[in-house]
Amino acid sequence: MGYAKHINVLNQSLAELDGNINVSFEFFPPKNEEMEHILWSSINRLAPLKPKFVSVTYGANSGERERTHSVVKAIQQKTGLIAAPHLTCIDATKEELSQIAKDYWNNGIRNIVALRGDEPVGYEKKEFYASDLVKILKDVADFEISVAAYPEVHPEAKSAQADLWYLKQKVDNGATRAITQFFFDIDTYLRFRDRCAAIGIDVEIVPGILPVTNFKQLLKMATLTNVKIPQWLSKRYEGLENDPITRNLIAASVAIDMVRILSSEGVKDFHFYTLNRSELTYAICHTLGLRADTSAV
């Protein structure tokens, strides 16, 4: 097949998407004025793409919680987007979590990303998990709840089957969807989706897409999260330590290919880890056929 025919095939596969996908975006709360400016610039840039929702992360301490709460309320008030705060059960009692949930509900927040959270050094381990948090939220109100899923198995899981069964508990307790840890091996995701269906997990398993602009940082994150980095991906970033423009082009290309292939396998919802940077995510979504609605903000 000649070059022109290859390009036509690629363009055709992208054209068939024609924006027929749903996207959501993850942000993290700013810690200073400069980061706040970057965050709002990113939100305003991506809002016209009409995401299904946007999520906002946070750490375990109360100061982080307050920043997240403030950002989430501001996003809904200023943009009209559905905003979903992350909520973890580390360093919070059941009563505190219930009160936080009530406060969110009373402020018009109807979507929450429910997580166990990372255990800090010296943390006294408790038998209290995200499945318990989902139940608490559902006891407070009829929240739409997203939970985490791990196609390559959670680093602390006893086995892949135990990890899968734990996800089922979260869904059985009322989770609406599962959002995966970022990954790069599409077959791993597809096998995981099949295994979920086989044990009766009937919610959408939304792929988490991470456009990789910093490969060294990715390697550190992958070690912590038990994500395998394929050899082909490592080779693409070889020799680009001081070439951010080429890294961005590769990041966009890989993410677009992943969405295109997953879409052909019936996946319609995608969650982008933006790292509070909008340019790359916007370019990827535009290439995939999503068009900005300039009246959205």
C-alpha cells in the first residue's frame, strides 16, 4: 500500500469517529496563584469540548479537601460543567465522610470519584476501602459515583482475581462507572473488560488516557502504579530529553491511536489525565472529531 493510501485509511478511521465519543477530564487543585491561572486557562480551553464531566483530585489532608471543594464549586458555577470531586477515605472517619458528602450534595454536587486513597508513610492500616465509601455516599444521597479500576492489577492486590472481585464490590454497592489507571497495552485493557463482564460487572469501564510529555516522570509513575511500559513506547521517546516539541507530537499520536483502536472495539467513553495542561488534550480531542461549542463558556 502506498503512502497516500495509508494516509487515506488513517483519515477514514478518524472520520468514522466523527466526534462520536464521550470525554471527561481530570484536573488537580492549584497550590499557588500561578498554578490557579494555569488551571482556569485549561478549564476554559477544554470546556467548549462539552465533556461528560470533569474531575478534581485531592490529597488526604483537610487543606487539600478544601481546595478541591472550592475548585469544584467554582467550576460548576462559572462554566456549567458537571464537576466531580475526588473523595478518599484515608484519614477521615465515616461520620466525617458522610458530612462531606452532605455538604457536596447541598452545594449541588451530584458526581463524586470515590477512592481509597494513597496511604501516607506511617499510616495505621484500617479495614476501610473504597467500596465502603461508595456505600456511605449512597446512604447520604443518590450520587453518580466513579471508582478506580486497574487493568494491570492494583500494586497491593493479593491477586488479579481478588482485585477484580473488589471492583465488583464497589459496583454492587452503587458505583456508576469505573475509570481505569492509565495504560498503554490495549490488549490488556480488552482482556480486563472481558473479565469484568464475565463476573457480572455491568458498568462502563472507561479507559484512562495519559498523554505522555515527560517520559522520565512516566517511568516513576509506572513503577508506583504497576503499569507496564511497552518497549515500543520507550523507543519512541529515546533521545528526546531536551526536545519537548517532538515529545508532545508523540504523546498526541499515541493517545489518538489508542482512542481510535479502542473505539473500534466498542469503547465510547474516555477519561483524559490532563495534568492541568490543556493544549495537548485539546489537540487530541479536536483530531478525534470533537468540536468546540463556543457558547459553552
